[in-house]
Amino acid sequence: MEERAIQLKSEVLKALAQPTRLKILELLRNGERCICEIVPAINGEQSNISRHISVMQKSHLITTRKDGVKVMVKVRDPRIFEILDTVGLFLKTQMQEQSRLMRAL
């Protein structure tokens, strides 16, 4: 695989590899939200949330737009949720396998 493609994939995965960013993405699952809604919803601080949003923008996961004084945030491509859902299924399978092993002990 081309080195640049590997680098780009790595950047996207790094952007996803942070709990606050995953919380933000999950909030955006149902559509665009104002940063003013995101901050209290995840019990965060404005500056911290803005920094996470900036990281996700640089990785092309989300986009922002101004709506008067509000900054609106939305997922750039909803296929990102397929990745998150696949990780959830992967973890569920792992937990089921561990549960079977524990019962066998």
C-alpha cells in the first residue's frame, strides 16, 4: 500500500482514538449540532471541545459553519458511523467469546 494512504488512514484513526471525540461524533449521529449544545451534552469545557473539533476537522471527519453567532458542527461523511458500528460489533463479539470461556472454566 502506498505510504501516503497509510499515513492518511493513521491520521483518521488517531482522530477517532479519543473518548471526547467519540462522544462528539455520537452526538452528531442524528445530525448537525451547535457547539453550544455539544459542550453541556458531554459535560466539557468550550476550549477543550473546540480543540477536539479542530482535530476532527483537520482529519476531514466533520465540518463547521457559522449560523449567526453559533458554530454548527456536522459529520462530513456518515460512513464514519459504519466504522464506529463495526468496532462496536467487534467488541461485542470479543465479549461474547470471553463470556463463553469464563463459563467453560
